[in-house]
Amino acid sequence: MFENLTDRLERSFKLLKGEGKITELNVAETLKDVRRALLDADVNYKVAKQFTDTIKDRALGQQVLTSVKPGQLMIKIVHDELTALTGGSAEDVNLKGSPAVVLMSGLQGSGKTTFAGKLANLFKTRKGKKPLLAACDVYRPAAIEQLRVLGTQIGVPVYSEEGNKDPVAIARHAILEARKNGCDLVIVDTAGRLAVDEQMMQEIASIKQAIQPSEILFVVDAMTGQDAVNTAKEFNDRLDFDGVVLTKLDGDTRGGAALSIRSVVNKPIKFIGTGEKMDALDVFHPERMADRILGMGDVVSLVERAQEQFSEEEARRLQRKIAKNQFDFNDFIAQIQQIKKMGNLKDLASMIPGVGKALKNVDINDDAFKNIEAIIHSMTPSERTNPAILNGSRRQRIALGSGTTVQDVNKLIRQFDETRKMMKMVTTAKPGARHMPAMGRR
């Protein structure tokens, strides 16, 4: 997402390169290009115009310091305005009540059901909540079964009533079921339609009236562009929802909805979905989104993902093993598993400043670790803990068992040895190295 917009904005800022100062003429030329870039990214026309007008007013009122180039100042102004445009700061979900009730709304195909599962998983794993999913989409044949499958996958109960076509009653009963079983959060998945219609709006308004949710979230497919903004406005007029969820931001989307929706409905974007996996859900941070749009990466989000997977205790254990030169293939594959849990590899790489642009046309396969895992799994327990015994015949057997070549096995062992040496050097480089901070905390 936003790759084209990032490139276009970079070209726009180059118009100010070499300029000694900001003038009305060079700002007008730069902002004309910025406005075109926003419109090409499917940003609402009024939003794009207001955005560039605000930047112009700010830029012309700035005194450029001798140590700051006009292009750098413009990037800073655009960054600040992008942050303000998308909400300024992250906003929490309101979870008041016993149980707290979150009502999902949106069109069919927007990813409501999948998001309901992701949200339940997020609150269960990160917030220690005990959620219950309520299956209130009684029209789409596969909706209830899909929610059950997701519930099983993440270990969250799903409440449904076979044969009952009254979603209002099902939602009420789900809340009673949650109280009975000590669940402190109910996430209500509702029906969607292919387009906004009166019956749909009346039904979800009735559910809202009956269960009085503490939070109403509107789920929208980011790939629908400006239609997403128009649909959000119609839903907000009827439901007065609390926040927006943008799904499929990992797809081939121009991202205009993310930049327009806040201005049009005046409601915050609270979450963004970036994949099909149950952990592919991020809290929306406007400043971090501005960083990514301007090609600055998102190191904070990368560190947060690492912290969720790596515990301080585990980091210290590894440190001790590395210092004693006992780091083995069991530790190596455990680290690979943790990295894979952090998400899509290309998405992770794009969070590192400068790397996203470098990898723009590079295809990073999520199965990049497949051969490495196959080779390590083909080793015996003693070979994994004592790599020094891996002689020629053992390597041949491992290659045969993993469906790889002896060259592949040799290459992995060589890389492993180099990695182990480098890690030992880093750990023992300073007298106080044993006290160095852990990779992450849980």
C-alpha cells in the first residue's frame, strides 16, 4: 500500500531541492504535484485540496533556518499534516460494561467476520480478556460456520442459534451466555449486504438499540477506494459508530480511503488489517502511517511486534548460551519460528527506514525459511545440539531427508557457523556485555 504515493511525493519534494528558500512560486509548483499524487491515490478531492491549502499556508509562514533545507522543511510540514489528517493519535476501543459489547457493521465482503476473530484474538492474547463471539449474520450461509472455525482456531467460544433468524434475539442471548460463563467481552458479528439498503440499516439499528454496545466499529475494505468513504458516511448517519476498521491494506490498494475517511466522517480509524492470519491486525497509529507514506519506515511497530514474540527471560538464556558457544540448531530454528510469527516478511522489511523502497520490486517469499526448516528437522537431536559432528555422510543423509542438495546443507551449516561467531563476538565485545538489554519484553 502507498508505494505509488510515496514515490510521487518524493518526486514532488525534489522540486524544492537546490532552492535557497521557500517562495509562493516553488511551493505552488510542489503542492500541485502533491495534490495530483493524492488524487491518484484515490484521496477525496475536497480532502486533497484542503490538505494542500493547509500545507501552503504553513510553508509560506515558515522562516527557513540556514541549517534546514526547504525540501526538508516541506517534508516535516507534510508529515505533520498527514498525521493530523488521519487522526493525530491512536484511539482505544471503549470496553465499558460487564460484559463490554462491541458491535461490528459493514457491507458484505468487507472482512467483518474475519476481523471479529482477529479482534477477539487481540484482546485475548494482548489484553487478557475472555471474549465470546456472537454469530448474528443469519443470511450468509457460511457466516456462522466461518465464525465457528475462527473461534476454534483462536480458542474463543462462539454463540449461535441454529434455525433462529432473529439477529436481535441472538445478540441478546449471547450477552446472557457471556455473563453466565464469565466472559467479559462480546463481539457481535452482523450481516452485511452487497450495497446499503433500508432493511439492513433497520436491522443493525435494532440490534444497537437492543444491546446498547459500548463500541460500534465500521469495517470497510480499503480496496474499494472512495466508495469506502461514501459507505462509511451512510453508516455513520444511521449508526453514529465509534471507529473505523480498514481491512485488506496488504492488497493492491492505493490507500486513499485511509487518508480521506477521517475527514469525511470525523471518526477515528482504530484498526488496520494487513493479512489473513489471525494476528495480522494492527492498532492504527496516524504518525506511524505518515512515516511509512513518506518512506521513513516504522521502527516502533517493528519493535512492538518483536516484543510480543521475544521474552526477556528467553533473550537472557540465549545470551548465556552464545557466551559459552552453546548456541545450536534448536535455538536457531526457535528464532526462525518467532520471526515468522511477527508477520509477512516484506511487510516487516518495509518497516525499516530505506529498506521498503529498496525492496519495492523484489519478491520476498514467505516460504523463504522452508528449506532451512526442512534441513534442520532432518537432523537427529544430537546433530542439532552438536553441529560439530556433521560429517560428509551425515550431510548426505540430511540432504536426502529434506529434499535438498548437499550444497544447500553445506551452505546452511556455513551460515550458521558465521552467525554463531558473529553473535559470540557481539556478546563478548565489552566487559559489560552480559548485561546488555534483551531483544524484547513480553
